[in-house]
Amino acid sequence: MTSSVQLVRYGDLIPCKTAFIDAHTPGSDQKENFTIIGGGVSESADQHVHIKQTPGFNIGAAGQPPRCRNSLHTHRTAEVFFVLSGRWRFFWGRWGTAGEVILEPGDIFNIPTGMFRGFENIGTDYGMIMAILGGDDAGGGVIWAPQVIEDAREHGLVLGDNGSLYDTKRGQTLPADISAMAVMPEDQLALMAEPDIADVVPRWTARYLDLLALSARRPVEVIGAGGIIFDRPGFRVDFISSVSLTAAYSTDEYEVLMPVQGHWKLQLDAEQLTLAPGDTALVRPGVERHITPAMAGEAAMYRIQSTADPAGPSWHERTK
């Protein structure tokens, strides 16, 4: 019998410390990458994939100690983050100086394609952010700012045009039929968006405390055609708080449940599970489910469903 749900517990997450080209670059060499659902965008063969099946999008996470940063990059598909723990600075632009926003636990940020972005843990403890990536196949979706590729080469890592990393410190060399990944040419760099804070923060972020207030009576559509962040990136994101859901329901789409605060009881046919912050549950279509807080107190989660929309237009297309 096929289970109604696939569950990845926070405590069972397996990190990869060599996932990306900046794995040796000082300031970025302590980060951990987690691929939870789908192949993700890792460039390393060492990356562990927890659930290979994709529901129309990928789920991943980044864990970083204080002052560790993820280098400037862009994506061909949508990228959405919400903060699970810690305090994070997200920054964007060719050199990361066009603008920035500080996010706290539960805050969510929908970053458009067509612009470079990076992020840094500015808290005092190890922090974790959860990521939603558009499309079933997010592989090959990372494009690094030229200086990231150049810095990585100086510290022994070369990215091949096949999307794989080669570590010269370990004696690895590019195969004869593989060339080093070319940096983005100047004419394409000129097209990358450089929006200021006023263009990004009000339109593409939502704060946890605001979402708690808005969800007092019903779930809030955060990202989607009717969302408070209007976008159609190939998936819909809802925010559910402890008073949002009272009745059982089912859906024709795969659904991912990701608690951010408190514990939740998930009833599925004969299965009953308790979900905690950092857990990721992938629920099959057509299964009746009932989601309720497992105990008194504040509780909240993000719910993600795939849609028939494309996997995310660029910044320029979104602002037309």
C-alpha cells in the first residue's frame, strides 16, 4: 500500500558542504545545502536528495553559521525563501549593492529571476532558510555572477560547462571534452535588473506577524494569482495559522506542508502524524487530510501546491 504522505524530519536532513562553486571561498565555505524534494540546483555529486519525486516544484534549504553568506547568483526559475530560524540579510544587484532586506523567522521573500541575489546569516546562531524552486527540473538553473566564478577558481574550484564542479585541490581536472563554465558576457550583464529597495521589498516580501493577523479567520494566499504577493511562479503558497483550518479537505494537486512555528497534527485516512518546524510533508493528491494544532499556543505553517503557471518570469517581465 502506498503511503499518503512522504515525510522528511528536520532532524533527519542530510547536508552537503560542497554543493556550490563557492564552497572553498572564504566567507561562504561553511554553508550547508539541503535538497529535500526534487533534484534541486546543487552542482555536487555528493548532494543527498531526500525525495526524488517532484510535485511541480523543488524544496530545499540552506543552513549557515553567523556571517556566512551565499554568493551572488540568479536563477532561470522562481526562487522563494522563508526563514525558519536566525536573522538573514538578502541583497541583490550585480555587486550586491542595489538593495537589501532583513528577514526574521517566518518572513517570506519571493525573489524574481533576472537579477543577482545573495544572502547572509547576520544572527548570532546557526540559522536555516527554506527554499521553494519553480519547475520539476531546477537543475542547471544557477547562474553565478562573474566575480564568484573567478574567486572560486582562485580557491581551487572550477565549474564545468556540464554543471559539475572540479576541485583542483584534490587533483581533479576538467575532462578533455568539458570546458570551464563561461562567465556571463557584458551584454547580458547589462540586462540584469538593479531594482532599489522600494521596488522590491513592498512587492515581494511578506512579514510573519502580518500573516498571523491576516490568517485569523482563514488561510492566506501569500504567493499566487490572488496572493498578497501577486505572482504566478508555477506554485501557490498559503499561510496557515492555528485558527485557520477547521475542516478536512482534499486537493487534486500534490501538497507540501512546512511548519514554521508550533506543532501540528496531520490526519490522513488511517495515518496520523505530528509535524514540527523544519519538517517537510509531501501529501498525495486525492487524500482527505485534516490539519490542526497539536497543542495550545501559536502555530503556523506554509502550504505549497503546484499550479499550471510557468516556473517564473524575469524581473523585467513581471514589471511590465
